[in-house]
Amino acid sequence: MSQSCIFILMIVIPFSFLQSATGKECVCNLKNLDPLFPKDELTKVETTTLKCMRSITSERMTDIDRLVLGLQQRLKQLEDNVVELEKENSNLYAAMSLRIVELEFAEIQDLLNKLNRTTNDYHHLDVQAAAQLEDMKDTMVELEKFDKMQVIKKNRENQIKKNLEQCKDELKASSPPPTFSPGRCGLGQMVNVAGPRASSLTPYGTSYPYGAWGRDVKPARGDENKYWLVVLTSSNVYGHYVRQYSTLSTLLLGIGPKDTYISSSNPTTNTIQGSNMVMYGNALYYNCYNAYYVCQFNMTTRAVSTVALPSDTGYNSKFPFAHLGTTYGYTDMDFATDEFGVFVIYATTSNFGNVIITKVETTNPPVFNQTWFTSLHKKTVTNTFMVCGVLYATRYLDKDTEQIFYSYDTKTNKERYDLKINIKKMKTNIEYLNYDPRDHLLYVYSDAYIVTYELVFQ
């Protein structure tokens, strides 16, 4: 029988030939003299990389810029307000105006504190990330020594070539319009509502307990500091004009208002019905009088455009906001603004009176886009608002407290009924509530008082 040789190839040389015990076979004995590959070190690098990617995002990197810009705007606004108030009656300036300036100083101080906290957090993050990157760099240098076939080097060269080709293709192609993913604003989870930050009776006093107020979420250049106010002057249900003020101070003092009329009579076709409305892009959005239509009122041209919701949509107090003790009449439609635009919140018979959310495209005339259906019955809710594509709903606890108890994420379609975020009220009822993404404040109309609250994010 002829002898045969069996080669057992392992990893690397050196190797030696030995004769088997029977003398009929040759055995090739290979020994790996290289150290074992440190797979735990590679796993550690991968884990650290994932942590860095989660903690350092493009949204978070703009936080400081956004806070600094907001601080600059508030300081400029305060300076303008002081100059304007000094021109007014000296007695009035000595009392009421100083209180307003004091409130604005307090808000600026809050903004400074937030900026300091964010700066400190980012400094800590920067130091930590630098140390982690240096450690990963040293580890990867050691790991590359195991790459005998220079696979890493070749892959790196190929990736550079691929990136260059991709860059060339992108330069040739036209840039697509920016897109936004609801629920991804870089704000984190909402955990608290602080305040009230500022509060005052409207210039009308206690005459009109139902109304709405706020700022244009997408203002024209030069209108960034303007505030608008609508009171329901007829039966606490109907309104027919919008009052605007140049600053918050002039609103609180009732100085220099500008009224823009939808119609000379009230109520009539296309005038305001109910206290829920928002201003976006120099247009007011609201429930048209005696109809299941959304009205868009252009503040410059005074033209009204309308778009119809489904024919079984509730209006005229069919599906209003309510709680056990009170029904908020003619609040069948609610309007909300957030980082992504305008939404209308309503209920229909076919959806059993449950809340429906529809995105409003702010063209002229407006059109409806995507719609989301929830399991939340509208009459169990006192108010709704949107933040980062997430709907939040409130309920009445007692005369001092309102509670955010529900959320619906339009990105994931996930509903939660277990939120318990309390709002400390100035008055018993909240007739209007809306979020402004420019300053992260809730604007509230509560029994003739105008109030702001600050949303606190994790």
C-alpha cells in the first residue's frame, strides 16, 4: 500500500512534516504563532461608535445656535419695548410698564439659564467624545496589525472612490426639497409644563371669556414680534375681526392695536365660529361659520378661501371639547401648529366621534393632506395641541389643574393614555391652547386671561 500525506492546514506557517505512528501516513502539523484576534476590543469599538452616533446628532448640534438666536431676538425685542414704553405716559410707564419689563427680564433669564445648561452639557459631551475617539483610534491601529492581507486598506481605498463618485452624482443632480419626519425635532420627550410664565387680562377686561391669541408661527420678515388676538364678541361663539399688536408689551397695555375685519357683520358667511384658530404664514385658519369647512383668511388681502372636511364632520357643538361639568360650545374643530405646519383636529359620525387629525397644506386655497384616525373620543377631551408631529390631549382634573393625559404619534401611529403632565391653571377653564415651535411656549386663553407656559423636554 502506498503511503499518503494528509495536510491539515490551519492558519499560518511555520509547519513541519511528521510521520504517523503506523508509518504509512505523513501528518502536516501547523502552528499559529500569531496572537488571537482581540474580538472583544472590536466589539467595544462598535458599541462606543453606536453610543456616539446616538448622543451626537445634527439636531442636537443646532441647539446652542437656536438658543443664542432666540436670546438675541428677545434682547432686541426688550430694547425696542423699553424705547417705545418710554414714549408713553410717564405714570403708566412707572407702574404697569415696569412690571412688563420685569416679566421679560425673567423670561430672558430663563433663556440664559437654559443656554448655560446646554453649553455645560455639550462641553461635557465634547470632552467625553474626544477621549472616546482617541481611544478608538488607538484600538483600531492595533487591530489593523491583524490585517495581513491588507483588506482594510483596500476597503478604505474603495470607499473613498465610492464617495467621490457619489459626490459627483449629487453635484449633477438637483437638490430635492427638504423633508421632515414627524416626531424627530431633536427636542426629546416632553416631560413637564412650566409656568404660567406670563399672564394678564386682555385689553377687553373680563367682557369676553372666549377667545384666542398667539403669534404667527411662520411670520413675514419684520412681523416676527407681532401678536394677534381674537375675542368672540357675539354670544361667546362668533368673531369677525383679528386684532394685532406690534409687541407683547403693547398687547398687555392695549397700545396701538390694528384691527383687520373679515366682515362688517357678525356672524355671517365665513366669519369665525368657536375659539379654536391659528395664524400661519399671514393667514388665520378657523372653523367657518355654520359649516363643516375650514376657512383661510389672508390678513393682507382679506380674502377668504375654504376647504370642506367630510360631510359627517361634527360642527355646531356636535362633537365639542368637554368634561363632566362643562361643554365648551362650538369647539368641534381644533387647529394646531407645530414644526411641520398646520393641522385640523375634529370628529366624524363614521369614526364614532373619535378624534381625527388631518394635515392642512397652507396653499391658496388650502388643501388636505394625510389623515390619522385615533381611538380617543373627542368629548372626553378639553383641548389638543401638536408638538413635532405628536398630538397631545388634555382633560379637566379640577379648577386648579388641567392634565395632559394622551398622545398620538403621527409617525408611528402609537397611542398613549398614561401621560400625567399637569398644567397649573390661572382660571377654571381653558378655552384655547396652542403650541408655538418658535419659542416652545403654549399660548392659552383662559376665562379672559392670556397666559403662556413653557414646555420642558427630556
